[in-house]
Amino acid sequence: MMYNATQKFITLSDGREIMIETGKLAKQADGAVVVKQGDTMLLATVVAATTAKADVDFMPLQVEYKEKYASCGRFPGGFMKREARPNDSEILVSRLIDRALRPLFPADYHADVFVTVQLISADKDIQADALAGLAASAALAVSDIPFNGPISEVRVARVNGELVINPTFSQMADADLDIMVGATIDNILMVEGEMLEASEADMLEAIKFAHEEIKRHCAVQIELCKELGKDVKRTYCHEVNDEELRKEVIAGTYDKAYEIARAGSSKHERTDKFHDLETEFAATYSAEELVEKGSLIKKYFHDDVLKMAMRNMVLNEGVRLDGRKTTEIRPIWSEINYLPAAHGSAIFTRGETQSLTTVTLGTKLDEKQKDEVLVKGSEQFVLHYNFPPFSTGDARASRGLSRREIGHGNLAWRALKPMVPVGSENPYAIRVVSDILESNGSSSMATVCAGTLALLDSGIKLKKPVSGIAMGLISDTTTGKFAVLSDILGDEDHLGDMDFKVTGTRDGITAAQMDIKVDGLSYEVLSSALEQAKQGRLHILDKICETISEPRVEMKSFVPRIVQIVIPVEFIGAVIGPGGKVIQEIQKTTGATITISEVDNKGVVDIFCQDREALEAAQMRIRGIVTVPEVGEIYKGKIKSVVAFGAFIEILPGKDALLHISEVDHQRFETMEQTGLKEGDVIEVKLIGVDPKTNKLKLSRKVLIEKK
């Protein structure tokens, strides 16, 4: 063999095994591992630049997760037949990895770091995304890149009442809780997921359950790191600090910054005052001095002065940047039907955050088609989130969809999804679009609230209203003081220790997303945050319900109507007709749009049309095709043609039967002309039999006429 591979194994609580292998593939990367469970294999690599770029004062981390179609023997769709840009699911997994890794790089490390995780072999029943965080961390563990890990991520689902680590796709069909948890051996870092009205205690139990598993993953990585001699990391110097200058900035600006912070002003007014204070202090230095010290003054003012002022004000006085108490929610107002031509619309405004949300209703043809490596199918309910630069007063162009927009939209979608009726409960395809018009804290939670309002306005029978709230945390590990903040501002998110978003109904949590930026957050603090979030969530829900609490009774007049008919599966072919001839003819003559699908061994026919008469006409045509005529039943039929021996009568749409000349009346007729019946006449007839050889239907009119 030309390689020297090292392998480590993690045994899950149910006996399944995960292998970590390094030294075999991608050896020119700074770190590379293959993580294998069953037939699923992930290749994770990490490469870091040897130096930091000039004037970079942040962590330039880029995470890419990619699923290869060849991993499960499939061709990519589309004309090019190759993997293209990341789809939404790959971006969401990339974000999950990024959010767990990013806080653990040293604060003064600014070299470009590229983490790439690729699905190279796929067992179709194993959810590969649950292994991606472990793979990325293991690649860092076997590298010399400075990193305060390791970490791991696991999925926890509650299946038939039991918590399960990294469940299969098959098991997820019976799950009512699905969360992803990222953590180090000591601390929780990240939580994201959805649940069916779970309690706060249930969610906390699932997080603890996940952490116990993650501890074992981390222990194996630490062992691997030491075995390979990678516990000593590369040296670097990416920052040059001036401690004397730091003290001068704090001494010269802190008291004034504290007074501005506690004044309770609006976002832009406060920002302008802070900017003026920074400029005023910088002006005490000469132009020559500012060439050297200007960037450091800016850094110390924002990272030290403003952070200290905001945090001390909260911990010592219980007062926040906008003057609120820690549990206080900003003023809320909302409105429905703001856009009269939309199927449903709403404005939700909370403080300086505002969402204008629309709902559009369509047919099965409008459903989102998914053709991913491991997931194929369609989604009846979709939600899209847009965050234009003007929402924060930024003077820049909007250049395409950001990963943040995809992530925030996905969180809002997961929040509303359990309460949106689908399938037989609702025949409509639903698209919700949230356009953020103002933002100062938690626009994703504003999207949840506006989405609820717009869905109710559209007439969709939402099972229960859903609201959401973003929580924050300010803590001091030296004194043990902490404050949980309800409905956080953007600055409180940036300068605080936690961003915790929780959504739900009155009866429980439907989705959550948490990012923790401080070590040693206890479960006691987390439990306190969850309980405070519940109270805030219910307050916001009350405000929503003041605007609208039940779905609109009647959909707007211009909303196309859908009638859904369930037919025996054997009649699907008859409705479609040879080469689609029958269904196309019905659509052409009525103007309705018709879709047919097979669900649970039944045919489901959706008829979609704005004109009620056309809808009823199409419905009658289809019912006629699938209705089996019954002997003894009386029908009102139209004479389609008259022949020498009788008349053919359409007793049901598309179903003709013979009225023989002998069955027209009690008297005897020699010719059909004597009967007086002609094409186009509508008469009542009775089905008296079916020819056993030809299956032709026999009618009688005379049995309905009293004999004289």
C-alpha cells in the first residue's frame, strides 16, 4: 500500500458504528478525513491560508457542503448533466456546519479557511447531513489549523415517543420532533429544528440527549488528534494591538457611550451619536497618528467600549439600548388584506422590524419539485424570504439571494409547516413570500407572524396561529450574573452571548434556532430562556389574534377555486384517455385546469378554475366518466342520435345507452319517426339491464309511462 491510513471508530448507543479515517485521501489538504456509516461516506477537507490578508479583522471562514449524484448511482437533472451551484438543502447544511465551527476559531485568527464536505457514497436510508459537522470537525482535528474544538453535530428525533440519535429516513415518517444539535465536549453551540407543538421540557431533554452522544464523538477526535501529533497547532500573528491605546479609548469614550446607550433612542439616532462620539475622540489625534491608530481606535470603540456599555447597562440596571426592560416586547401593529389583488397579504411590524408578506394559491402543477441526491418529490407549501439592503438603510445594490435569506426563510417555513394543511385537507399549492421592509432584530420571527396573518387572510384553514420571538443573553462568567432578553435588537444579537429563536402555537413549540457564543451556558439558563420565550411568544400571539384569529370564511372572489374528487384508481386511465385525449378535451371545453395523482391507491383529481360554472361543468364530466350506471336507476338523458332500431342516449357524461324502439312506449311503432323523438331531446329513462356479452346498456322509457 502507498498510504498509511489511521482509523477510529465511534459506536452509537444502538450499536451502529461510525468510522473516521485519515491519511488515505486528499493528503495535500491541511486536514482530510473520510467519515463512514453503513454505505454512506463523507469526504471532509480543510485548507487555511498561511497568512491573513491586510486589514481583515474577522474570521474569513467558508464552508461548502456538496452531494454528488454518483454517490447513489444517479445522473444530475438538467441539460448539462453535472452538479451545478448548491441547492437550498446543501446551503442549509453548510450553514449548520459554519454556525458550529465559527465561534471556536481564535478571535485573533484571520486567515482564510475553506472547509469542504462532500457526500461521495450514499446509503439511501441514511441522512448524511447528520454526519457533516462531525466530518468537518475531524478534518480540523487532524490539521494544524488553530481551532478550539473539536465539535460534533447529531440529529435527534422523537420517534413513537422515544428519542433517537441520527434516525434514518424511514424512521422520520413517525417522528414528531427533529432537531440538529452542535456542541463541544463541554458546551452546546447550536440547535436548529422543528417539532409538533413540543413542550419546553421536551426540547431541553432532546438537547441533553444529543450532548451525551456528542461527548463521545469529541473524545474520539481528541484521541485521533493526539495520536497524529496534531494537538500542537501552527503559530500565527494576525493582529497587532496597542494596549495603551485600548485603555485611552475606553477612558475617553466609555462614560459618554454609556449615557448614549441608556438614553433609549432609536437605532439610527443611536448609531449616529455613537459615530459622532468615535469621530470626536479620533479628532484628538493628528492625521499622522490616525494613519497608524485609526483602525485600532475603531476596533476598540466597537469591540470594547460599545460592548461593555451595553452589557453593563443590562446587567447592572436591567435597561436595554432602546429603554426597554429585559422581558419587554416592542410595540406591535399588524394589518391584513393590505394588497387587494393578492390572494392573501399582511403587514407585521414589531418595533423597527417589518415584514410585508403575501400568499399565492395554485394547483398541483405549481408545487415545488425536489430532485436532490437523496430526496425526490414535491412540496405543496413553500416560503421565500427576501432581505433587501434598504431594510437596514444600506446604500448598496441587491445582488442575488444570500445564504442568510435561504436560512431565515427555511426557519420560518419549518415554523409554519406543522400548522399548514396539506394533502386531502387542502388541495392548494401555497407560496408565502416575506419581503422585509425594515429590520432591527429578528426579521425571521416577523416573517412567521406575518405568514400566519397572510395565510389566515387567504382563507387557508391554518390549524392554529403561530408566532415567533428572538431571545438574547447577556452573561458575566466572573460574577455569575446573567440576563435573558426578550425580542432582541440587532445590536443585542451582535454584542450579546446568544441568539435564540423560538416559534410555536399556544400549545407548544414548532421550530427553534439557537446560536450560543459563550462557554459554559448552563441548562438552568437555557431553561429560563425557554420559559421567558414562551411568555413573549404568547404575548405576540395575542397581538396577532387581535388582527385576525380565524381563517377568512370565503376566499377572495378572484382566487381560483379547486374542487377535489377522489375516484377509484382503475378509472384514472379513463379520465386521462388515450394519449391524454379525454382530459385535454375537458380542459379545452371548460377552461379548467385538471391534475390527477395516485395517493394511497386512490385517484385524486384536482379541478382548478376561477369560473364557477366551468368548474361545475368539468366536475360533472369527470363524475360521469367514473360513475358506474346502476340497473334500476332513472336517468335524465340527452338523445345523441336516432337510428332505425332506436335511439342512443347519453345518461351520464361520456356514457351512452340504447333505448330500443320497442322500449319507447307501450304502443308499437314501426319506425322511429312515429315516436316523435329527435336528436337533442332530453327524456327520462330507466336502466333495465346490461348485455352480458357486450356490456352495452339497455334503457326503457315505457316502464316510466303508465299503461292506459
